[in-house]
Amino acid sequence: MHASVHTLRQDAKVIGLISVAHGLSHFYQLVIAVLFPLIKDDLGVSYAALGATTALFYTVSGLCQTAAGFMVDRYGARRVLIAGLALCSAGVFLAGVAHSYPMLVLAAIVAGIGNSVFHPADFAILNARVEPMRLGYAFSFHGIGGTLGWALAPAFSYGMSALYGWHAALMTSAALGVAMLALILAAGGALAVERPQAAGRAEPASSLAADVRVLMQGPVLMCFFFFLLLAAALIGVQSFGVAALMAYYEAPVAVASGALTAYLIGSAIGILFGGYVAGRASRHDLVAAAGMSGSALCMLAVALGTLTPALLAPLLALSGFLSGMTNPSRDLLVRAATPRGAAGKVYGFVYSGLDVGSMSVPVLYGWLLDRGLPQGVFYGVFALLLLTVLTVLQLPEKDARAQAQGAR
């Protein structure tokens, strides 16, 4: 009993630290962008130029994420996580002291490199340090941490900037990363992951060709395309949903933005519930397929234009809940598809799909709105969510679960 309680405490410590760090990474993704109106007026730059820094951030993050995964496998997840968190803090600090546009560009590059490490490092640590029976909950809290990070960024930025200005708001945000670094360092070896080369097995170092073969395996590619399609759908809802609802349903801005808020809240609740489901499900592929199918049907109902504005928030909340519910199960599917000793590179490659998806379709959504086709945004989201179902159903769930258990 004592050992069991000790293990639970250790797991809770690891899950807590990683979830807060993940939340901080999402916080940093938005903390600069929400201050664009103030930065625009102060530095005399256009929204298009500021938007380009956001695109640069995600481009750099996507390009570096697979490389970060290789570094996790080679140098250890804890070291890479510390480096990434330090770079994110440095990037936000650079933005905070910026008095010219080139400094903002440099800040986006530095923060983008830092952002690339979190998924490969986080999941390598969780898979190695948390008991298998609690992994569903671990992935659930990891996802909730990210969602809360997004939610807290606007309130923190606006509040601090109202009191002290946008420069001070960003420098204070950077200090939060320093505080998180102190917590990780104080935790000592709690987040340390033993690398395969040091585990007493005489395994030769893998070649680049061997590493590429690992990433080109069918299950790994299906996981990559799942995240690419998911991100392409989510950016349609999060970045263009309010404008599309206002144009299509003639909804006031309060109603349209409230519907988006309902979607995000529903997603957070769904992630929490999904941890419970993932801990008891035997077929995570079916959980993911059912949730994404339900979310897609909700989006189809919005696209058909038959709803009243009052129904938009409840239906989008349901869509967010069903999509969020799949998060822990999908993360367990990625774990099951990951060969032994390749957690860093696989998670880095697979989750780079989020950045690729986020970069690939905003122009199309904007084109649809410019052409007076706001319903096309929701039809597009519906189609993309349905395609995610096809990817998860291609994963060999039974064989993969046995492989994952053997990897312990």
C-alpha cells in the first residue's frame, strides 16, 4: 500500500509539472498575438505584418519539431524540455523589449524553436514516468493544461497591459517561464527519462535511414495525418468561426464569440471526461472515431444553416466536447504506434502535423469568406473531421497495444 501511494504521488508530481509546462507553452502561443492592437499602434506596423510573425512562429515550430524529437531520444527529454522552455521565455522577453519590427521577427523565431520541443519531450516523459494505468488521465490533464493556457493568455495580457503597458505585460509573461524552469530544476530527477543506450542494452546507434524508416511506418504516418487534418479543422473554427457565424447567421458579435467560447469550454470538459474514458476503454481507435464523427455531424448541422442563433453555442459546445473527449485516446494511439526507443522522434514528427495543418488552410478559409461563402468554412471543417476518422481506423489497435505493453 505504501509503495502504491508513493507511486501515485510520484505520478501526480510528474503529471502536474508536465501539464503546467504544456499550459505555459500554449499561453506563450497567444500572449503576444492578443496584444497586436497595442503593438500595432506603438510600433506603427500593419496587422498583416504582425500576422506574418505568427505564421513565422508556427512555421519554425513545425520545421523544428521533428528535430526536437530526435534530440529528445539522443540527449534526454528533461534537458530538451528545459531548453525549449528557456527559449520560449527568451522569445517573449525579446518581444517585450522590442521597439522595432525586426525584433518581433527575431522573437517569433526564438519562441518558435522553443515551442517545438513540448510535445516530443512531454510525451516521452509521461510515457516513461507515469504508470500505464494512469496514462489516460495523464494525457487528459496534459490536454487540459494546454487549453487553460490558451484561455488565460488574453486575461493576463489585457490585465497587465492595462496597468503597466504591453512591454511590461510581455516581460512579466517571460518571468513565468523562468519560474517554471525553477520548479523543474527543483524537482531533480522526477522528470528524468533513461535513454535506451543507457538502459543496459547493447543497442547500436540508429542511422538516419533507420530513423526515417521508423517515421515512414504506416501507423506513424496515419497519426501524423490525423493531427494535420485536426489542426486544419480547428483553425477554421478558432480563427474564422466568429466571422463565419456573423456572416452566415447574421449573429451579433457577442453571440458568435460566445459560441466560440462555448466550443472551447466544451473541449476542455471533453478532455477531462476523455481521460476517464481512455482509462477504461479497450479500443481507443473506436473512441476516437466515434468522438470525431459526432463532432463532424455537429459542424454539418451548423453548415446547413437550419439552426437559430440561440442554438449555435449549445451545438458548438457539444462539438467541442466530443472532439476533446478523443484527446487522451488519440494520444494513447500514438503511444501504441511508437516503436521502442523512438518516442521523441515519433512524437516530434506526429505532432508537427499540428503546425503543418495550422499553416496549410487559413488562406482557403479566408478566400471562402471573401467570396461570400461563410458556410464553406463549416463544410470544410466537417469534411476534415470526417477524414480524421479514416486515419484512426487505419491504426492496428490490437497489435499496437501489445507492442506498447511490450515497450514497458
